[in-house]
Amino acid sequence: MAVKNFTKKSVKGILTLLAVSLAFSASAAQEILNTSYDVSRELFVTINPKFQQYWKEKTGEDISVQQSHAGSSAQAAAILQGLKADVVTFNQSTDIDVLHQKGNFVSPDWRKKFPNNASPFYSTTAFLVRKGNPKNIKDWGDLARSDVKLVFPNPKTSGNARYTYLAAWIYANEAFKGDEKKIKEFVSKVLGNVVVFDTGGRGATTSFVDRAQGDVLLTFESEVNLIRKEYGTDKYDTVVPKISVLAEFPVAVVDSVVKAKGTEKVATEYLNYLYSPAAQDVLASFFYRIHDDKVKVAYAKQFPELKLVSVESVFGSWKDVNDKHFATGGILDQLLRQAKQ
Amino acid sequence: MLVTKKSLRVLPGFTLSLGLGVFYLSLVVLLPAITLVLQSLQISWDEFVFYITDPRLLSSFRVTFLAAGIATVLNLFLGLLLAWILVRYQFPGKKLVDTLIDLPFALPTAVAGLTLSALFAQNGWVGQLLVPFDIKISYTFIGIILAMVFTSIPFVVRTLQPVLEDLSPEFEEAAETLGAKKRQIFLRIILPHISPALMIGVALSFVRSLGEFGAVIFIAGNMPYETEVVSLMIFTYIGEYNYPAAAAVAMLILITSLLLLLAVQLLQNYYGKRHSRR
């Protein structure tokens, strides 16, 4: 008898709970998830409220934008395994390509869906050094010196680090006029000078700033300047080399998810908003290089001129890069081995 | 016939609990293990050999097994010492220390790794004391051992504690009256008694250390060929969307762990028979 009563009570309780939660979810605002790369937290914390306001003014609806941050390959893997992301804002196009190849989460022509090859902003690899630049690091060549210790994340797990590796290669390609033996020697020396390989961009920042590892941190120009702003212009200096890699930050709507959730319109509008002057202004204030001509002018002083070389122009397609360099047993692994010897 | 065919069980509901137990075990242990095996079977033998003979992976095996081995030896002595103190001595704050032993279990391993790396970095509280001696802990091989010791020591302590508590004092007292020295009492009477539990604790500690990811990667340095562990290699393969390779490597670790635990079980049985024959 007691058991029967208990079951009746618990069934009642469960039903009430269900009804309450359903009522809550019905009245809750629409929600989209922006799955992004590691070091873009502060950026979207600033942009998202602006978009919420813009959307409210435009349609009168409430929208809530959730964020997820991790290494961009890890994020892509998460989406492949079921993370319901409405939009992705990554730092490499390969991670969006894989969303198309392995399960058709995005359409094959995602690059054409938004201006500038679906890149609202771009950046490059720059250096962060200790105040006063005690080791006198001026350009890529200095990174191969035996008395210089470097910090940047693991190229196997971080898109940020892959750009660093490619940028070093690009520099060497120009400096040694395509002599592959010399290029490999240079990149190998650079890899050998690394003190610690963290899994992501922020991990590397922590190692350099909090744990005082290394003489120079190699990361996106945006992150370099952000660290300087955050931790004090009196502690660190920025060094922008004369030549570096063009790092485009592509964005895409995850079609399969938005179609199922019914958030296609707001997701597309969210990404379009990143091209609007208001958002471009925020991006520039976070030290990302932008395409909007008018906003560019106001921020011109904080972006030194340098030669930006695209990955495709030196290495061919991103697929070639991954197969030749970053895959197991590829050039990266060989050079790491060389560096140990 | 008055004799019933149904066998009498001492435990009521034995068949049901056995069934539920096996079902749960299958869900939690067997299903993931089978999935792992199926995933790893997706690569051809040649590909498998290619990955297994990759020098970077082989180095990571060397680093992981060596660090786990050293950490386990350390845990053997430290764990035994800790368990002994907790069982044999009374002191203020004993309950607190006893609870703290479970801290590595309760703490997310990433938090453990972060705090250890902060503590032992050259500008950390402990790390800066070691700088004059030119000893580096964070971002070196020693850091890996430290992380492994931290996360695996509860295994040794917790498996030893009940056995030590159970140890009735009469054997030791008898030995003392017969003139045995303290060292002889420990080696001849106490150690054989606790060695099965000790072996299991040590084996669990080793197996746990093999697979430790979160605590290790923050303090390790992750330099390929030097301080890169197998769990990071698996993570890397997954990052390359190379699930079969990741599963293959994971399966190797799994098989090693299972073989080790099996060996310990067999040794225990052997010891158990020896003991009971007396």
C-alpha cells in the first residue's frame, strides 16, 4: 500500500515538474549558440548585447546568444558529434570545410554566403615580448636564435598555432628564396625553441603571462594587443613582423541545426551583423583587422603595415597543407624530430 | 518429493541483483569497450602499423609508461606511509587529513593540473624556492610524475586502509613476545598480510596514471618526443578527425591496463592460496 502511494505521489510530482518546465521553455526567449574559437570570449561578450538590442529594435523579439569557446578543431569535432550550434565563428576555413564533408552540416558554398569569403574580420601572427624587449626581437629571424625561448600552442590542436607555423614558413620562404632545405632548418630551429606546447591559445597566454615562461609569445595580433591592454602596457610590448600570414576568420550558419530549430533567419542576421559598422567598430577596438572602409580609417594607427601572405598562395589548398604538414608523420612531425637532435 | 529442486541462497534476491549488476557493468564498461574495438577495427593493418611505429607516438608511450612507473613506485611508499599513519596514529586533525586524501578524486583533473602547474612554476610558491637549486618542475618530466602521483595516490591509500585496520594486533604482539624486531614484524607479518591490497592499489594507481589527461597536460610542457603523453596523442588524433587511429591507440592502452589488472588478480589468487594453506 505504501509503495502504491509513493508511486502515485512521485508520478504526480514528475508531471507537475514537466508542466512547469514546458511552460518555462515556451515563454523563454529564442536562443542561438555561437560556437567560436578559443580567444574570442571578450569579443563576443561585447558584440552579443549589441546584436540583441539591434534584433529587438528590428523585430521586437528577444534573442539570447550563447557562446562556446575552445580550440576551433575541437569545436568542429563537437558539432560533428552532436553539439547544436546555430552559427560557427572559427579561425580556419578547414574546420568549416570538415563540417560540410563529414555530415553536411553546412552547405558546400558556405564561403559565398557572406562577403569577403565569409570573413568579417582577419588577423595575423604577431609577437608579444617583455617590456623593453630585452632580447631585442625584431623579426622572425630572431626567433631561431639559441638564446630566445618561445611560447605558442600546439599546432596539432590549435588553429592559432598552425598559423604561427605557416607564418614562420612563409617568412623563411621569402628570406631563403624557396630553398626548402633552409626553410625546414629555420622552422625546425623555431620549433626547437618552444618551451611549452599548450593545447589552446589561452593556455599559451597563461603560460607566458602567469607562469613567466619564454621570452616571446606568438599568437594572433588581436590577442597580442588584448593581452597588452589587459595586463598592462608597462609590462609587455608588441612586435609586428614585416611579413606574416593572413589569418581569415570565417563564419558560417550550421544549416542542419537552424533548419531543425527554426532559427535560420536570426542566425543569418547575426552573422550579417558582424559586417555592420557597429560590429566592425567593436572588432577593430579588439584589434582585429576589418574590411569596412570607413571604420578602418578611424583605427588605422593601431594596425601597422605589413606584408600579409595568404596560405593558399604559398601552400596550395588547405587540404594540401593539412596532408603535407600537419598530418601524422608529416613535415611538422619531422621538423619536431629534427629539432630534438 | 519433499526435497525442493531450487537451490537455497543465503542472499535474498540474488539472481535479480546479479542480473542487474551484470547489466549495469555491460552498459558502463562493456559497451564503450566494444565501441572502441569496433572503431579501431576500421583502419587497415598497414595503417595501424604506420601509426604504431610513428616515432612521436612511441616516444609518448615511453614517456607515459616511464612516468607512470616512477609515480607508482612513489605512490607505493607514500601511499603505504599515509595509510599507516592514518590507521595507527591519533592526532588532531586526523579526520581532516583522511578526508583530504579523497581530494584528487573529487577535484576535476583540469583544476588539479592548473593548480599544480601554478604552484610549481618558477614563479609559483613552491617553484621559486627551487630556483636557486636549478630544479624545474612545471613543464618538465618531473611535472608529469607529480601530476600522476597526485591523482593516483588515493587508490593506494584507500585500498590499504581497511586491510590495515583489520589487522588484529595479536600477531604483532605474539611476534614481539617471541623476540622479533620491529623491522622483522613489518616485513614478515604485516607486509605479507597487506600485500594483496597493496598490489591492487599499486596496479590501479599505475593504470590510472597511464590514462591521466587533464592533470598532466597543464603541467607537462607537451614537448613532442620529450614530455608528450599518450592521452594527448589520442586527443590530437581526434582533433585531426582521425577517430580510428585514436581508437586504436586507446585500445592499446586499454589492453595493457586489462592485462596488468588480470596479472594482479592472478597473483592475488596465488598468494591467497598460499596464505590459506597455513
